[in-house]
Amino acid sequence: MEIHDYKSIFLDFLSEKTIVSKKYSDPKNLYDPIHYILKIGGKRIRPILTLMSCELFDGSYKEALPAALTVEMFHNFTLIHDDIMDKASLRRGKETVHTKWNENIGILSGDALMILAYQMLESFPPNTFKKLTYLFNKTALQICEGQQYDMDFETRNDVSLEEYLKMISFKTAVLLGCALQMGAIIAKAKERDTKEIYNFGLNLGIAFQLQDDYLDIFGTEEFGKKLGGDILENKKTFLFLKTIELASKSDKNRLEQYYTSNERTTKKIEDVKTLFLKYKTPQLLLQESKNYSIIAFKNIQQLTISEEKKEKFIKFGESLMVRKS
């Protein structure tokens, strides 16, 4: 099937299981925020990957639907809590849950959403359930670790590129790997294949996040997103860390001064961008992103599936990396 077919099927399942379910309607202040966050959009990349992966290994996408919903519910749980921690007012162009309701409701609804995510796995046979739960628990803990690393980096001046790559791997990439491996497990794929499809998601996820770091500063302004948010938030991304590594002493001091200030001006964004460009770190970042995507596609080549299927999945991966904002 085409990507839009998987998305349409998943959205129908999502609606059937959550949006119109009377079982999850009262108390309203617990469940309304859950229905709200699940309805306000998103590309649904993770659940689509679960369905596609299952069919890649000759399973039925229908069997993988509950796991796809598990991944999507958990992803949205993390978004609710991330928005509270980041004090964000908008998500996908809409009010964040804690803004529309309040922080306490956001915390509790997020917790309930995570529990509902686990419940979706209960429909699987015992052996499959055990494998899925083990993977899901490992992934969930890594995401929490990644979030903590990200917060710790805000007050540290000795963050290394290796640590940064580990942080984005845990915070972002592992859930893509998990989504793909879940589909493979449900399809009863060979153990070697379940590992390679996970690594594909992991490496593509790192490439995707690195590209995101670039687009935050050098992308195009669309959907009301202001460029340079990472600079204003003093986020120690690849661009910052690589520039610190390459810069002269005076430029390094200048960049560090900006990243220890609470200044939120256009001048700060432009001055920092100028430093990044001076040391060609945007090009180095894009090359690093490309390197990880190349590794990801090598993971696909290791799978024991037909060349036709490999080619289709590679094209899908390439399409995910073609973004302007």
C-alpha cells in the first residue's frame, strides 16, 4: 500500500478505539485532553512504520494496529509532558494541553495516556506480548533518560558531541526503532531482521533529528514557526558544539557568552548564525546527517527480504529526509 493508505487505516483505528469510545469519556477533564492531543494531527510516522514493518516481513497490518496505536499514544504522552517542561504554548499550531486546561490536568492526562498505551498491547498472544513489552519498557526508559540528558545539558558547559548524539538517539531515534521492531516482532520476522530494522529506525532517527537542528535555524518559516528557537533557548546542538570545537578563542568566548545569556533578540540569532557559517558547521551537520542516513540504508540492505521490498523501504526513508521546514 501507499503511505497515505496506511495513515488512513491507522486514523480509522484510532477513531474507533479512542475518539468515539464511551468507555474513555468520564471524568471529562482526564479524557478530553487525551482525545484532544490525539486529534490535533501530526504526520503519524511512527504508527505508519509499525504497520509497514509488519507487512515488510509478510505479516498483516491488521495484526499490528494495536501496537501502532501503542507507539502513537506513548509519543503523544511524551509531547504533553515535554510541553509542560518547556512551558510551550503551541503544539502543531494548536494550544498545548496544559495551556488549554492546566498543568495538573496535563500531567495526569499524560499519565493516563501512557497507561492506555500499555493496555493496547494486551490483545497480543503471551509470547508476542512479552517481547513487545520488553522492547517498549526499554524504549520508554531510554526516552526518559534522553529528556533528562537534554535538561542537564542546559546547565553544563562541557557537553561533548558524543554525549549530544547519545541524547538525541535516546530522546528521538529509539522510538522510531521501536515502532519498526514492533511490526517485525508481530510478523514473526527472524531475530536478525528485527535487529536490523530497529537499527534502520535508530540511524534514520538520528539523521532526522540532526536535520531538524539545521532546519530550526536555516529552514524556512512555515506554520508560524519562528527560526532560531534553539539559539534563543541556548540549546547545545551539533551546530553549537562543533563550532565551539573549531572556533578561535575569541569566537569561542563570544559564542559561550551568548549561550549563557537570557537575551532573546534577532541580533543574537543573526550573530550566532554568522559564527556557525564562519566555521562551516551547517555543512558539517548536513554531512553528519547524510552519514547516518547512509548507515540506515545499509541496515535495510542486510534484511533477508526481496530487493523490491528493500528498494521501496529505502525510497520511503529518503522521502522522510526531504524537508524544508
